[in-house]
Amino acid sequence: MMIHHLLDRISSRREWLRGLGLGASIAVLPAATISEGTAFAKDNAMHDIMHLVKIHASAERVYQAITTADGIRQWWTRDAAIEPKVGAAGEFAFNGRRFVAKVTVEELNPTASVRWKVANSAWQGKDIEFNLKADGNDTILIFAHRGFSRADEGYASATFRWSFYLLSLKRYMETGKGMPNPDDREGLG
């Protein structure tokens, strides 16, 4: 009975977010157990972060914002270096370079999908995907950061930060002004 009530609340929250055009965020976890400190799932399972965001902009514009350094500097981090070509190395730094993520571009399908492989120890999750689907004049972005070995504090932090920055992407596409690092202090605290 309690689970049905919880599912009803999640469904209504998701519908409310979609009604606002904000999309929905989900964290995919296997059957949860609380053990070994603050991990929330079995150690032998992999965990994915997924977000769904409806953006009032064309897939072409969203693709450019995700694949070019100039675009990424408008919504994710001002300290970005990447080329939109398969095999290219990318580097994204945050908070005065105290956190640096390095990726390799694995896949580019114009206006449809982007896939990066994390090339350093920035995150446990090593696969990052942006899938785009045109929806009239809008774009549905389905984001995934896959392969976290534990649902711990690092996983929780990545989940929260990706949701913040994907909404920054939405804001940038719709208003021309995102909240990239270091301009994100107000939103992330």
C-alpha cells in the first residue's frame, strides 16, 4: 500500500515537472539495501543517472550547445575545451580547476546523439550520452551518465549537478543565458 502511494507521488511530481517544461529526472537503481555506510544498493550492480528535459529550441541548436566548446561554456563550465569530432579529447574544469573531467568523443550523430567516454577518474560512471529527438519546434533531450559502481555520495552529487546543468542548458537555449560554472554559485550554493 505504501509503495503505491509513493509511486502515485512520483508520477504526479513527474507530470508537474513536465507541465512546467522542466522534464523529469530519474536515477536507475536495482533493489535497494542500506549497507556499508551510505551506499544504497547492491555492490555488484551498475547505476545510471538519467534525465529527460524538453527544450524549446531546435535539435540543431541543442546539438551545437552540447558538442562545441563555445556552446558548453554557456551552460556547463566556462573552462571547456573540446572539438566536435569523433576521437577528440575534451576537458572540462570546475571551481578553479579543483575538479577536472576529461572525456573522449566516441560518437557524434548530428542533431541525434553524442557519446563521451570519461578518460580520467573524475566520475565512477564512464559513459555519458546525450540523445536528442525533435518534437515539433522543441527538442527532447534524454541524458544518461552510465556505469557508476556504487550509489554513494559521489553518485548523488553527480545526479544533482547534472540536473542543475541540464536545466542551465534549457535556460540557455530558451533565454540566451545559462548558469555555467563559475556563474552557478547561486544555484548550487
